[in-house]
Amino acid sequence: MPMRNILFLSIGMGFPSLSGWAGTISYLSAYLLLSMNRLKADQRLYHVLNILGAIGLTYNAVFLNDFPNIIVNVVWGVIACWAIFAIARRKQN
């Protein structure tokens, strides 16, 4: 059995669950840092954290066939990508 399978089995989680938890932590970190004024909505890091959260939670939702969560997280990720491009465009001008 590969080592990564032993690790996931020993902590009782598979990759989809780990991915979902990582996405959750990423979303919550972004929101917490924004609320504490450590990040601003016009900073790339805020949106990168949201993209990572969207990827992690979308992967988990696909594994679970949870279509409402798939939709909301894909849209959330698209919005975050759009925001990063908008920030980059503003900085070029």
C-alpha cells in the first residue's frame, strides 16, 4: 500500500475530504484576514485564498455529487479569478 494511502487511512480521511477541509480553511482564512483588516479586497492574496478554497471545496463536492456546492464554488472561483485580472489591469493603468 502506498505511503499516502496509509497516511490518509490513519487519520480517517481520503483526499476529497482533506481537499474539502483545506478549501474550508482557505475560505475562512481569507474572510478572517479581511475582517481583521490584514487583507483588503483589492489585494491578490485575498482572491488567491478564495480560488484555493473554491478548488478544494469543488473537488470535495464533485466526489460527493453535491451539485449546489459545485455550482457555488465554481462561480466563487470564477469571480475571484476575474477580480485578480481586474486588479492586474488597474495596476497596469
